[in-house]
Amino acid sequence: MRRSILPIVCMLLAPVASRADAFDNYTLPILTKVPEAAGVKQLTELTPELIVQNSQVLPNIEGAMIVVYTNDNRWSKLLVVAARHKLQPKPEAEVEYIPMLRIERYITFREASDRAILASGQGVSLFPGFRLHLDLGQIVPPKVGGDLEVTEPAPRQFVVKPLGNAKMYLLTKPMPEAAPEKTQKLEFGAKFEPQYFDGTFKLYDDGRRSGVLRLNVGADSDVTGTFVSDQNGREYEVTGAVSKPNHKIQFTVKLPQTHEEFEGFMFTGDGKAIAGSCKLQEREAGFYAVRIAE
């Protein structure tokens, strides 16, 4: 079965390396440093003027970045813009607009994990009178609590306020810790090295599961790493080894009640993808993983 799966996957796969942007580089360890970071302001009110003034802080991204320490003691990051919604005017009536906070992206991290996600979303419009609960990842009524609230102190104006014990911070310049590390470009020669498996991959498992796979190859070709599931945002330990031939890898993802085994081969021409088979609870299937340029 494993011999038959690999050629099919290889024919279907057209790997294109995707690239993480500046927003993605702000992982949980970096967010915990926000309160003491230079160029970060703690706010009791976020106004459209502040959003516009800081909408170019992250390189190549439109929108201001705010960080919230939630009422449930978790860290969340948001990319926001000031916007307005046009109401359907009545005949011969003046056009009316409602101001709103447009949340392009947000992520709330789980505790004790660099990248595991508790809640996330994109394209959320928060109008005056509504609240956002960042741990639930939902717009909620006042009786449920919430972490951020939008109010309209004057016509066509809005402010964003943290609720309860939540704290809100605005980035006015990038944090150096979030700058991507410069990595050497892999050059593939006649001899394939086990270290070519080092890196970050987007893994697709049987068309049922997906996530971000991070691999690190040791001096003796042993493999360690993590897998963050797209389905639940949880992070799982990865162990394995690169075997002979050097472009073959075997690794295991340790799940809460079981484990999943993978066996794959890296493309030796450019190292952009791994394809092979996997086994979960005695069920065999195919997988592929595409390298992510970070």
C-alpha cells in the first residue's frame, strides 16, 4: 500500500512554499514580553486616530496590532483597522454610517505552548455596543463578560476599551524579538543530508487533518519537533529519525489517547515537500507536507 500511495500523492502535489508574515512571528513567548517592551503603550482607550497612526508598524501589513491580556489570563494578538458601515438610506434621507472596529485577524494562545491556539478568527466587525470574548472567540452580550468593548461616545466615532481585568497594549514599533531569523538557503547537491528535514511544514493528513509541523534533526539523525493542529489549535510532541536513504523520515505525533506514525520521503530536487503514508489506530492513509518559508 505504501508503494502505491506515494506516486499518487507526488502527482497531485504541486508544492508552493508559503511565507509567514510579521503578524505570525508574534508567538506566545514574545507576547509575554509586551508589557515591558519599548515602543509598546498600554491603553485604556483605543481610538480610530491611534489605529491610523500605527497602521504601518508591522512591515508589509495594513492595520494596527494590539495585544490583549484577557480576563482568563491568556495572551491574544489582534490586527485591527478603523472602518464604518453604510446604512441603507431612506428616500431623500442623508446617508448614515455606523463606525466599527474591523478585526482582520486575531489569535488567542493556549498556556504553556509557543504556538498552540485556543481561539482565532478573521474578518470580524465589532460595532458599538458589542463585546468580544477573546478566550471564547465570540461576540458576546454584556452578561457573558468579554475582554474588549466598542462604544460610540460621539456620532460616527468609536473607542475600544478593555473590560474587567483585561489589559490592552498597542505596538508603535516592531519588537526586535519578532524579527524573523535569517536562515541559510538550502542548496541541494548530489549528496542529500538528513539536516535538510530541518524546518517548518504545512502537513495535510488524509484530507481529514492538517496543521503546522516543525522538525529539528540532531547530530545522530534523531528527529524532535512539534505539530500544531488546525482543528483544535493544540500542540503535540513529535519524535522520530531520518533513516537510510537520507531523504527518508519516520516520525510519530503523540496524541492524547494514541499516536500517529508517519513515513515519508523528501523531494531531493528542492526539499520543498515530503510525501508518504501514515497510520492512525491501524488505519493506513497518505499524507504530504509542504515547506513553509519563515
